[in-house]
Amino acid sequence: MQQDQTAPDMAHTLSGRFLDAALEHRFVTGERTARVVHMRLFAGFLAAMLVGYALVNPLYFSRQDELRFTLMLVPALVILAGYAAATAWRGYASRPMIDFASLLGVAFLIMAENALLFEEMQRAQVQLHASIAINGLIVMAFAAIAFAGQVRWFAAWLGCHAVVYFGIMLVTEADMIPFIYATLAYGTSAAVMVLLNWSVGQAHRQTFLLSDALEAERAKTEELLFNVLPPAVAARLKAGQVVADSYPDVSVVFIDICGFSDLSRRISPGHLVDLLNGFFLLADKCAADTGVEKVKTIGDAYLAISGGNNPSHNSADAAIRFGEAVIAGLPELRAATGIDLHIRVGIHTGPVVGGVIGETRMAYDYWGETMNIASRIEGAANPDGIAVSETTWMRGRGDRHFELPQMLTLKGVGEMPVYRLAEKPSAEIIRLVG
């Protein structure tokens, strides 16, 4: 199967980043938006933990060290509050630096607070190196999640964190053996967090690609559905509603190719298909330009409705303009196909019923006597001409000229007047005044 050339580049670097910059940006912003709630919970959890330490510290700290701890606690709480508030900002998802600076600032303050705690425990002859690593690990774990899928950001954050951590260890630890074990503990923790960051990021990227592919297929399905059904009708079907409508005043347009049976015998099947395709494309364009709704094609006939799913101020006028536009486009179609093509257009205005029936190959269709009358009137039109019923003639607007009405007996309908649109005004023309 040939690959879709319009699909974004799914290739990625060794770190997992997508080579397509737009795809990478969409993934990162989407992931960061989804993690907003988790980051707020983290900020609340960490703030509660720090407040817990502040409540316990007076039991063991001197008054001076308690004040020093509080002076470091306040900016940490301010950073966490600002971080939680920043997640509500519309631009947060595209600003990883917010996480980088906030988590790094909190980590630095926690390490300084633990260093102070370590000094207090040394006075009490208690070795508490683990507290620094444990508290550091908490922030490190949340940083690994915050930068999931962004390995370079996490690596930079971890590098800054390691520099400060070992700086504090060099200042506070005089013996080499505890320092070596602390280094091993930190290295092990950092390796686990890097693996966590990378694996979570890769899993999220795969989920993102699957979700993206699913969304693309859903969009294609909806596009196909909207090509078959009007958007409002498609929405009702998706909601599980029965689609059945009544329209009291619409204009039905039937267009048929003159002498199509004879034409189909004279030209090749391929040429015939090209001709029909060109004719239907012309009619589709004219329908879109005049606000007329295409209903379906039946063999060489084209059926359209004005005033149905596409509301119209004057359905008769729009229907006539549609017929005029199709006829005006015929010379270009003749030149392109090399075939002397002519059509007839019939229009009738009246009530119809519309809806969707069946469960396979669904389409929105219309029924009623109005459909039958428009079909019969089409046969009364001149080649490259438009014939309308009296109701359409009465509702039409503009400066058009019609021939005197002709009473015709239409099959299955009976006798009724038919008005033919005139090419040039004459003494026997009825001038249509809107």
C-alpha cells in the first residue's frame, strides 16, 4: 500500500523526539496540558510535607536553626504556590522552563533545609545522610514525570541538581566513605529516574501516535459522512436520532442530458464516464455557488433541492440561478470533451418530505409529489433551456423573461401550465416582476 505523502514524519531521534517539529510541539504541549492536575497535586503534597517538617522541627531544633529553616521554607512555599498558579496560565504547556526553574528552586531549598537538619542531627550524634537523598529523590521523581518525553530537559535539570547536591555533600561531609556511599545512592537513584523519564516518555509517544492515527481516521470517516449527508443530518445520526423532516416550500431541480441513450452508443465507455464526471463536477460547483443542495445523480440525471437542508430566502430564485449557471458552463465543458452536450432543466416548487432510511449506504433523500412534477417538467424544457411550474414562476424574482405558459398533460400528474425561460424578450413574453 502506498504511504500517504501528506502524513507527518513519524521518525524520531535516539532520545525519542519526533523529527517533525510541528508533531513534536503538539505532543509536548498535549502531554504537559494533561499533566497539569498531577503537577498541582505534587505542589500541594510537597508543601504539606515541608509544613510537616516545620511543625516537628521545634521539638529538636534550636531557636536559631528553627528561624533559618523557616527562612528557607517560606520561599519554597512561595515557589510551589507560584508553580501551581502558573499551571493555570494558557501558555504553561509550551513553557517547560516553568517546571525547570520551579522544581530546581524547590530542590535546592530542600537540600539546604536537609543540610541544616543534618547539622542538628550531628549535634545529637545521629547520622542522617539518607534524609538528603530521600527528599531529593521525591523532587527528582516528580521532575522525571514532569519532563516525561523531554529527555534533554530532564538531563539538564538533573545535571543542575547533581551539582548542587554534591556541592552540599562536599561542604557538610568530611569523611570519604559516607561521601562515596552517598554518591552511589545518588547515582542509582538518578539512573532509575532517567529510565523512568525515558520509558514513560516513550510509552506516551506511542499512545500519542495511536491516538493521532485514530483521530485522523475518525476525521476521514466524518469527512466521508459529510460528503454523503449534510452536516446537521450527520450530527443527528451520530446522536442516535431518527432523521425525518417535512419541508413545506422547496424548489426541486431536475437536470437531464439530451439524447444520452444515443450518445452512450456513439462514444466509448471511458469517454462517457469522463463526460458524466465533467458534467456532474460542473453541477456540483454551481450548486455550491448558488446555495443549492445536491441530492443525488440518477444515471445521467442530476437532482438538487433549494430550501431543504440549505435554507434559502427564495428557493425558486436560487433554483433558477442554479440552472442558469449550469447552462452557462456548458460551452467550456463542450470544448474540454469535444462533445456537443445539451441539457434540459425542470423546476417545481412545493412541499416535500426528507429523511434517512436504511442502515447501509445511507443518504438523505426527498420524497413527495413535488419530486415527480419536477421530473415531468424537465422533459418539457427546450435543449439548454429551463422549464418551471406556475408555483416556481410566481415565487421567482429578478428580471427574467418567460414565454407564455403552455398547458401540458404530464404523466402521473395531469394538466398544468409550464413556463419556459426565454433567451430574448419578445412581444409574447411575460416579464417576471419580483
